[in-house]
Amino acid sequence: MKVLGIESSCDETAAAVVEDGKRLLSNVVHSQIDIHAEYGGVVPEVAARSHIEMINPVINKALDDAGCTWDDIDAIAVTYAPGLIGSLLVGTLAARTLAVLHGKPLYPIHHVEAHVYANFITEQQSPLDLTLPSKQPTFPMLALIVSGGHSQLVLFRDHGDYELLGQTGDDAVGEAFDKVAKILGLPYPGGPSIAKAALEGDAYKYQLPKARVQGSYDFSFSGLKTAVLRAVQREVGVDFTYPSHQLPELVSERQRVDFAASFQRIAIETLVDKAEKAFQDFHPDSVVIAGGVAANQELRRQLSERLPITIEYAPMQLCTDNAAMIGALGYYAARHSAPTPPQDLEVIPSLSMTKTAWKSVVKETT
């Protein structure tokens, strides 16, 4: 079964063709990072306009790269939640239109849930050359989902049957990386820039706190971000009233890399602490990480050291936003649920993955 995946939830316009939920036939991503870097973050209206320009060329290239015509495509899967409303509308409108024109079943996909399914892609068609896992994860599966908008621990018992164990109560870890990068004068996006700077820094130079939260598997990163701000202000000799956007000009290169390394260590330890506890409590058969922060090498290193299980990681190209993960999850959605009539599909900019359209049973912790 060949599924065309379409992703446009934020600032990447992407399309991919995935066969049987595991074989990647094409993967096309048009990134807007260079556009938004000028503003230090994603500008929603600019993102939507870029999607409008690129959605058709990206879809056409995905079909061409896969060697497919519309006769070969069995279904369309598209991100409908969560994300920027303008961006979501562009992708879903394209998918709805194509589903009607070509008579293809349409499956709405939750973006955060889909990140997990990047780990289910184990085969690829030439000339793709990704370093893929050797086998698919098995259930029960513990998923650590970490990105600019989400930090969650989820226990999957099967496709579509999962329990949200914990999540962030404030900033997602990727958002904290972006904000700390601004404080230090490092470029957007913050995750890669902090990770690069941290390679030159002393991760134990500055002692930063880990948040104490009520939920056993919950996260909090707002306090850590503020602690970095206050520590930088003290280090450069100004008080708490000094504007954060003026701090970078006072920070030396040595201070910059040491703060980057110290922050990254504590942020990653916070994630791994909770993942380790969940592993000990639930004894899953497999562990996966998903989302943009899953590309962080320090996260991969700490998890491999602290969990007594072999973890196979999705390639970097499938950790950030892409349509391969949409197509992979689309295959399993097609196996477990009926398609959505194109005229009934609506975007939902803010939607928990515990309320996705195609699951029949969900257990949510409170």
C-alpha cells in the first residue's frame, strides 16, 4: 500500500511516498529556516505564504522521485493538527482537493503522534541514502517525544492504543533551547546552535537547577530558562532589570559555549531522568525518541548510557518535520480506521494526541 504523506504544520513544506508503513520511496522537504532566521522565530503569515508557493511543486517532486503516478497511490495522509492554522490550512486544502480529483481515501494525521512513526521506516528506495533502523520497534513501546512545541512521554501498547504518561507544564524543551540561544546570542533554531556551541564548552562550569514537578513523568523547562538568564546577567555584571536581548553583546565566547554546554546537560538530563524512571516502571520492549530534539547527540548518548536496552534511532532527516512520518502513520491509520470525507476534514491548531481522529481506545493520565 503506497501512501502519499503531506506535512505543512509549521515552516516545512513536505511530501513523501511511503509503502506499507516502512519503505520510503521519496522524501521531499522545503525548509523555511533561512527565511525565519532573520526574525529569530517562525512568522505565521510568512510561513503560510511560503507553503502556498511550494505545496504543489513539493508534492509533484515526491511523486516523481518515487516513480509513481496517481494510479499507484492508494491513499493520502495529511497533518491536520496541531500547528499554525494558516500552515495547516494550506496542506489540508491541497490534500482534500487531490483526494477528490483522484478519488483517493484521505486520512487526517496528528503531527506529534506521527513523529514517533519516523522510527518505523526501515527500508528505502535508491537513491535515498539514510541510516535507518534495522527493524521496527515492538510493543509495548516507550516514546520520548521532544520538539519545539512538545515534550511528552508516551507508552504505546499498540498502534493507536497509548497512554500519555507525562508532559511539560510550560515550555517544551525545544522552545527552551530557542530562548536560551537568544539569551546567548546564538542563531535560530536554538537546538542545533546550542548543540554545536556546547561541543566547545564545559558542561559543568555553571550549576543550573532541575525543576521539581508533581507528576512522576512530567517536565518543566521554564525555570531552567530563567535560571540561565539570571546566571548570564550575574556573570556579565548586570542586574535582573538588564534587557535580555542586549545580553549577547556582553557575553564572551568562552562564557557563551560554557553556558550552552551547561544548559544542554541539565535539559537533557531532565529528559533522560524521566525516561529512565518510566522504563523502570513499565518495562517496555522498545524505546524510541521522536521530534526535532531527537536529533540531539547528547540526548542519544545519555539515553544509550542509562537505559539497559539497545535503542535504534531514526536518521536526523526524519527527526525534524517531514512527510515520511505522516505517510508511515497514514498506513496504520488506513488499516485501523475509515477514511475521512474530504469535505469534512478541518484543521485543529491545538489538539492533544490523546484525542486523535482514528484511535478507538485511549487512556489518558491526569
